[in-house]
Amino acid sequence: MNQMEPGGAYPVSTAARCFLGLRQSRHDQSLSGTIISTKGLGLSAQISVIGTARMELPVHLSDLSPWNHTDDTGRGTVGDLPAFAAEYAEWQAGLVGHLLDNSHLDPDHVLAIGVDDPGIWHEYPQGQKAATLITDAFRLAEATGLSVIDAFPIRDLAQGGRGGPLHSLPLLMLLGDKINTDGASPWFVLEMGRKIQLHWFSSAQAADRPHCSFQVVQPGMELLDSLVGELTSGTESFDTGGRWAVQGRRIDSLVDEWSKLPVFQDSPSWGSTENVVEAFLSVLSKDPHARQPLQDVLCSATHLVVEGICQAIQRQSGNSQYDTAPEKTIGIMIGRGKQNGMLIRELRERCPGVHWRQPADLGLDDDALGPSQIAILAMLHVDHVPANLPDITGAEMPRILGRLTPGTPRHWHRLLTEIAANRPQMMTLRYAI
């Protein structure tokens, strides 16, 4: 497990409410957790990160993971799910205990645990989606004594939505009051994971219910990862620091051909199962690209990723309801892609008017961002605040997200008292239906 954030014990006011968030990574088989302290209710809450920790799951558990394997591998089959869920809950409970011990926080201060479950997603021919969740919330509640809130995407799916993205609102609440905008300038968060995602906000204050738009950016870091795997014969999975790409040169004809692909021109919806990387890789099998050095191909792919990001920023800027000069826009980079030196250098050169920031510039640990978003979703559940944004999830109506599993009677009664006390005094028909 990683160490907690520096500072040892965190002074928690008795007036503050604490929530714990757990998030599972699909790609590196790690589990991360964060405890947040909140003052105020709902969208007006002020949020502070108390501590964060990260742990690697053991190899044998990764072999059973339904997020890591399909049935044809002989591992991670449906028959393994009960065993995986039971042991996975034990590791989750262990991380909860580690967080509480290292932060010197009494469990009584924590109202609930929010759990992100990547789930096993199903898409039907008509386009509807469903998800089978893996987390054993009952076992986690028994092991920790704390109430568990999970299954956040399911209510959005039931409303005809895509089940996500659900982290735009938590990102706004976590970062909005730290970016020091003038209140009228748009800003955005660029998530640079295997899939690159752009969250665009019209205001820094969540309580203002600002307009938010979202876009998946192609081709994403997944293309670079695929090329690095081929370049290193599978010994490495991504281009650390961009050191492989910087050794190559840009192949203009390859970038031009990639740019003409429909998967590059048309942004897919969140959660799309289309394998867009295959479309980009298929171009490499054609002459003359098949004979190009892989370093040159990787360099060209990095330029293509930057081009996709710049086009997405320009598109969202044009859609903004504010006529704001580009130099007033703040962009916050999160995710491992920001460690790619070549990509970031090219991005800064292509978007000179954007004031780029990183979580550390805002006093946040990058590892804390993911689980903090889940803790915020748990807080919004307790405060009766709909957390899905129909404009970006496609749901018919906003809904309060999550499924609540009681902890011990003492913790459960305390949480019930909190929920009852926070009932909104007035609820519009749109939100009450």
C-alpha cells in the first residue's frame, strides 16, 4: 500500500462530515481509496481530502478478475465471480482500515463508503445497455461496520441513460473552487487515460448548476499503448515520459490518413464498445506505412493524439455559451497521459492560449482524484442531490444515484438521521418524479 498524504493525522472538525471512496482500476489491477471531509450540504459543500492510499491486488485475484479476462482465456469465468467478489471485499475492507488507521480517524466520523464498480457491461442490438456489478456490498458492510453506497450507474441506465459519465459533477465540486476563474470563463478537465475524455464547464461553482458538456477524444492513449507493446515486444505497456516517441519523426502522410478516418472525425459516445484502435492500426498494414520504423509511427501517433485533443477543445469552445477569448481558458490535466513529456510539450505548443494546470498546482494528489469522485457521489446520495447530468448521460431525467447497504445498527441509524435531516425543503416536480 502507498503511504498516506504527508501530514499524519488530519484535524477533522466535529461539524464536518466524512465520506470514504473506493475506486478500482480496470487496467493496472490497483485499488485506491480516499477519505474526504465536507462542510455544507449538496452542491454547496466544501470538500477537503484527508488522506489517500493505493494498493495492488494480488496476482491470483487478478487472474479471477472479470475486468481483466474473458471466458476464452480459461480465467475470470462466470463461475469465478462469487469467489472473486468475496475475496475482493476483504481487500476493500483492508484498504478502508488502512485509510482510517493512517489518518487517525475514528470510524464514527465516516458516514458511508462510496464504491466504484467497473462492472461487466452488456450492450444490446437496439443500443440499450445494462451492467452486472461485482462488488459484494453486504460483505464489505459487515467487514467494516460502515454503510456502503454503490451501483451509481444503474439508476442512470434505468432512466434510459448510458450509465455515465458520472464524474463530471464530482470533478466540478472538487476542482471548481480551486481554479480561481472570474466566474464567467469556461474551463475544462482533460482526463488522459487509455481513453481521453474532455469535461467542459461554463462556471466554477457547482451550486450555480453550470452547463457541462463532455466528449470522448479519439484515438486516446490506447493507440500509443498498442504501439509501445509492439515496439518493445510486450515488455512495456506505455510510453513512459514519451521517450520512445521523441526518438522518431512525424510522418505527415500517415497522420493525414489517420485524420481522415471516420472514427477520428466522429466522437463516440461515452461507454462505446467500438474498437477504434483497430481502425488506426489497420492503416499501418498498407504500403508505404508498413515499412516505417515503429519509433516514427509512435511519434506520428502522438501528434495525432494532440490533434484530436486540440480539435475537441476548439469544438467545445465554439459550443460555449460564453464568448470567451482562448487565453482565458484554464485546462486541468489529470491521468497518466500527463507524464508523457512529448505529448504535453506538443499540446502546450498547439494550445498556447490555454492556462494548463495539474492537480498538484491545486494542492491535490493525482491518486486522490478518482476515489474522491466516488466519495462525492456517496455524499450527494445522502444529501438527496441528483448526480447524473442528462445532457451528457442521455438519461430522461436526473436521479439520485446509488444503492445503500446498511452497516452496523449504530452506523446505520446515524446515517438515517443524517439523511432525514438533509431532506430538501423544496423539490421541483422535475426532480421529485
